[in-house]
Amino acid sequence: MSAELGTELPGQYPFTRGIYPDMYRSRLWTMRQYAGFGTAEESNRRYRYLLSQGITGLSVAFDLPTQMGMDSDHPLAAGEVGRVGVAICSLADMQRLFEGIRLADITTSMTINSTAAILLSFYVLVARSQGAALAKISGTIQNDILKEYIARGTYIYPPRPAMRIITDLFAWAARELPEWNTISISGYHIREAGSTAIQEVAFTLANAIAYISAAIEAGLDVDAFAPRLSFFFNSHSNFLEEIAKFRAARRLYAKIMRDRFGAKNARSMMLRFHVQTAGSTLTAQQPDVNVVRVSMQALAAVLGGAQSLHTNAKDEALGLPTEEAARLALRTQQIIAHETGVTNTADPFGGSSHIEKLTDELERGAEEYIGRIDAMGGTLAAIERGFIQAEIQNAAYAYQQSVERGDAVVVGVNKFQQDEQEPPTMFRLDPALEAQQIARLRELRASRDGHAVETRLCALEAAARSSDNLMPHILACAEVHGTVGEISDRLRAVFGEYKEH
């Protein structure tokens, strides 16, 4: 059992037992449901529906062209517009996305990385147009580019200029958006790519070390930006291991912030995190069984002390979730919160000899990985060498082999199969939405002040060639209806594009 547990309480350094003394007794986690598809109007309807059903925070999914810095009429965007998220090309789209939703009254999480600075600019302009005080609006922008090179692939620029955009956003938001979480350092996608629990913690915190180091090198004080850093983890199916994983990550992060970076503010040492249940564990076979998987994963996240949670819908292995499936996923969180009693105690598994042993093992394993990455020269060097990618690929391969041998049981897939009955009802995306989005984009280009757009895009390009903070220039382009593709192209012209070796 951890020697520290005897004296440590929830809300005390190193926060193994939770970052707040009362945890959910004083405030429940934020209940989010990740959503976005088609056009801004379609997604707006889903957000309003989810709000009517009791979600307490919005979570925006963007389509691949938006993630990759392409407008909806780019040749490579054909067939992908609005598919895996909502298509947002301009400020006008963002205004439609949040029509009738007061941004001053809700927190919003945006899962966007390479184009995070642009989408945040759109969001800020919408909030300002609604009369919201920017110093008070709250939410999270994922803005985690390193894991794109490691696990996911929606990068645009090479790693070093991409890091500059992130640290520019940190510095700008510290002044303009003091309540905003400027990054959500993501282990989720690392785990989805096949990593182990230890690797998820290690590589996520190694990425955090890289971001914090870059911000300090850019002249920022650690306690000025660290309190607004947030994290995003996966909740997988090994119930007890997942509870211990969240505890180990909190403890290790607190030590890193105090001992490596000299943070003095306790809030700089608190690992605040959002959790999503594990998409990679959902099965197309017997999709109703996914409800049980998600329930167990969500309960592990709550017992592990998450600040925010998304529960996957049972049909997400088949396509975008239907309204009914999204509602059931939300009800899962609400039952855990209001019917199970687990919120009445902070860290209810703390003190269990098995949980404490697992917590120690996970922390020790993650520390060893971070030591290896440090010895290579840090995360950027480890990515450039392919070390992190190879470790994840090897873990994914080993797991898949264990499934194929039958050592790892996946209910309904390699054991307990059944003949499929009627195919489940699936969400269908109207193919006409892509043409509608493209027509609207072209109307916008024809009706805006083209000279003002060109002037501000040129100023952005000049700033990219200098050491100026890019955020005011990106915001200025967004204000005159510069598009995601146009702004990204000006940065491409200076920074180039990253090609994986």
C-alpha cells in the first residue's frame, strides 16, 4: 500500500485521492455528449435536444476537412463534409452552430487540434457578439498536436511550428480568456490506437512535459498558464486498472509540476481531466451489449475522479449515434450520479490493497517510460525517431493476437456469438448537406469584403514569418470572414506541411 495514503486526504498534494476535498459531494462532473455532424444547423438541433435532456456541457465534433485546415469545397474534402463531425468553414457557420445557445451560460469542449486557434477565434467572436464577457466564458480546446503525430494523423504543419501556434494560444488566452482551458492533453487517442494503460499515462504526461517546457522557453511563467491545462483520458474495460490509472496519473503529474517545473500554485499541480468511454471496445456485433460496457467504463471514470465525462452510444461502432442512443448514453451518467450513491464519498476505493498496489505499479511504469523519453531528448525527439509510435503499435499487435488466440475474450466477437437478428436502426446523414454547405461557403466568399480579407491574411502571413503572437492575427482574419482553409493556407505557406517518414 502507498506509504502516502495514511496521511493524504482528497484535495491534498499529490492529489492521488482527487483534486477537491469533497469531490462530487459539492459538485458533480460535467456531463457532456460528444456530437456534431452535417451542417451547423443540423448539429445545433442535436445540441438543443441534448440540452433538453440534461447535459451540462457541450462537446463539439468537427469533420475531417475542418480538422485538416480545408474548406468544404476543397477537392480532397469531397465525400467527407459533415461525416465524422460538423463542417465549420467560417465565423458564419460558428454563429449558426450556437444559434439560441448562450455561450456565457455553458461550457463547451471542442475536439480540434491543427486548426484549434482558428476555431477558438470563431467561438470567441460568437461569444462577443452575444454580449458575453470573454473573461468569464469557459470551456476547453483540445489543441494537442503531439498526439496527432503519435496516434491520430490530423496534423498539418511540422511539429516545431505547430508547437509555436500552441504556445502563442497559451500566452494570448492567459490575458484574454482566463477561465478557458487552453489545451486538453489527450491520452484518449493514444489508448484508442492500442496502447496499454501505462503507455497512455506515460505518453500523455510526456506530451504535457513538452508543452510546458515549450511555454516556459517562450517566456511564460509556469503558474501563469499551468492552472488552465487540462487532460483527456480513455476509460477502458479493465475496471480496477482504470480506477488506479486515474489515481496514478494525478499523483505523477503533481510531482512533475512541483519537482521538475517548480510550480508553486497548487492549481498548477492538479490534473483536471475529461474522460470518454472506450470507442475501440464497442462492437458492431450485439450492439445492445455496448450499453453494459459503457456503464462499467463510466463508473470507473467516476470512481477515478473525473471532472467531465462523455459516455459513448451503443451504436457508435455502426455509425453516428441516433438521438435515442445518445439519450440512453446520457441517462447512464445520470443513473451513476443520482442512483448509485458512489458520489457520496471521495475516492471510495482508496485504501484497497489491490487498488493501491495497482496505482503504484502504473505510476512506476509511466515514470520509467518518461525517463526513456527524457534520455532521447524529449517527446519531439522520441516522435521524430518513431519510438512512441512503435511502442503503441507493438502493444496493439500483441492485444490483437491475444484476441485471435482467444486469450482475451470479447463478448459477442470471439466468444458468446449469436446469429444477428434484425439490423439496428442507424443514423443516416443526408448527402444533400454537403452540396448545401459548399453553396453557402461560396455565397459567403462572394458577399464579404474581399480586400479586407486579403489584407488581414497577408498580415497573418507576415506575422508567421516573424516572432509575433499569431492569435490576434488569426482573430482578425476570422472577424472579416476569412475561412479555415484560407487561414491554414497562409500558415502552410510559411511553415510547410508535415509528411510522416
